[in-house]
Amino acid sequence: MKQLSMHTLYILLVSMSLSAQNHLHVVNSSGGELAKLESNTGFPHMVFSNDHGDIARIGLSQTQNTAAPNDDDLLIKGLTPFSKIRMEVGDGTGSGVITMNPTSNTNSAIIGALVGINSNSPSAPLTVSSVQGGVTTEFRTNESETFVIWTSDAGNIQRGYAGFFDDPNNVLLKTNFRIGTTSQNSNGALDFRTNDLNRMTIKNTGQVFIGDFSDFPATVVGAPESLNICGNVRTSGSFIANAFSCSSDLRFKKDITSIDNALQDVMNLNGVSYKWKTEKFTKRGFTEDKQIGLIAQEVEDVIPELVHTATDGYKSIDYQSLSAVLIEAIKEQQKTIEALEKRLTALEK
């Protein structure tokens, strides 16, 4: 079954006799092949044993590549349920290691491998530890595409991907990083989390939810807009849209009362023009353009419900709600006008 060349065998015998401390010491000063395990049929291999029994095997194995059935595999195999395979580099005082652990399940039908790089006891299919900090993993390619695909069902269904892709319809996408779900995962959404809590979700139909997805009412989830936000929004620039709409359904409201003395409140407000202090507040996104509006502190003294104070102490005005005050002020003014018209009519008779 196994054949060694006579030259190599002679060297083995001489080395064994001269190196008593080694059971096998092979030296070939001229270089070249030192030993050969050969089998005309089957798959030659070596088994490593000690007083614990057969521990490991190295040899050839039938290839699983149907496209190259004669290209047999080199098999390094542990023969006990929990034996590891370790490969080390370094001088022993500080070494790099690649470790292959079996999973804790001893059922040979479902046992798997846990691989660790610079990890002696990996607990996941791949554990990578950077011993000097910095880059832990790098994906390289000589082409313009490089990406990772996540699959399920033994690799039969592609669920999601991340990386750089070529797209013949858009040359810019060759340099854009793309992350997403596949057409085979047609109901899958993108879920972004921090502190293990949902912060943003992109549904499979494209609608974006910012905030914990579970906080959105069922009516919004069932018929969402393109962008749905649960919480307050702050922008350092302009907010431009074709229209604005605020929730105002009667069914949402309670303790409804009329606005009294609206005209007097409006008379106590002062419309002003101004410019932003862009040199002082450089990160607020203020422009150099001339502005028209109100002063929040003045409005707060008159109609405090229209003013919001942020956690940093700076104030803002709800200009949209101011329209309700203006409506009631106009109505009060109109009553005054109508009363004066009646008096004028009476004087003219």
C-alpha cells in the first residue's frame, strides 16, 4: 500500500540510529523529496496515537468537487469528539494561532467547526482577534467587485449582501458600497440597531422608519409614507417640501377650548427682520441671508404654548400653530369692523 524510495529509506534508518532522541529524523542534504506515502488504490494517510488512543489523521480523502473528481483532498482530521486542530507561527513565547474547534454537539450529523484566528477557543463559526489592534479583517480583490453574501438553507437561499458591485446601468456604483437584501429574500427588511434596540428600519417595499419600529402604530406600519419618524427632528439646514401637514384629527384631542384675547396677543408680538450669528454658531447651518420672523423669548412671554426649549436651552417657535392665533385675532378684528360699520350706517341715516 505504501512505498518509500530506497534512498530515502536508507537515510531514515541512518538518521534513526544517529539520533536516538528522535524516533524519526529525516535528513536529505541534497534537497528534494524526503518521504512519500503512496497507494495504488484508496487514500493513504497517517494516524497519530498515544495512550489516549487514535487522536488525529492526516492523509488523502475523496474529493467533493464533482468538476475535478481526480483531484483528491488533503484531510487533516481530529478523531475524537472534542479534539482541536491548531496551527501556530512564532517562536513559542508569542505565537499566532489558527484554531479549529468542533461544536459542542456530539451528534456527527450536525456537528460543525468553529474557526479562530489568534483565538484558542473560538465560540463562533469565525472568530478573528487582532493582537495589535487596528484592522481585524480585510477583503481584497484585483477586480472592481468585492462583497460578502449571507445565505441560509445550506447556502440555497441568498438573504443579503454587503460590498462593492459592478452595475452596467450605473458606472458610479462601482465605487459605492452597497448593502441590502436579495430578491430571494423578498420580504426581508434592513434593521439598524444600537444597544441591541431597533433604531431604523427599511422595509422590503422601500419605506424608511426612524425610531423603534415597535413604537409605530399599526395604521402607520400598514400604510406607511416614504419616510416615517417616531420622535422629534432637528435639522441644521432648510427643510423644503411641497406641503406640510400636521396631525389634527378630532379623535386625537381632548380638553378643547377656544382661544381668547387672540387679537391682544398678536398686538403684543413684534415681527422683526434679522441675520443669524453665523460666526458664533458655526455648526448650526445658519445662512448669511436676511431673515423675517419673531423672537422666541418675546413670544414665550405672550403665548408660551408656541415656544419649545431644547435640552441645550435654546428656543424655537411653532410658527404653524401660530396660525390658529392669527385666525382668532382676525375674527375678533372682523367683529370690531362689523360693529363700526353698523355704527357708521346708523349715523348716515
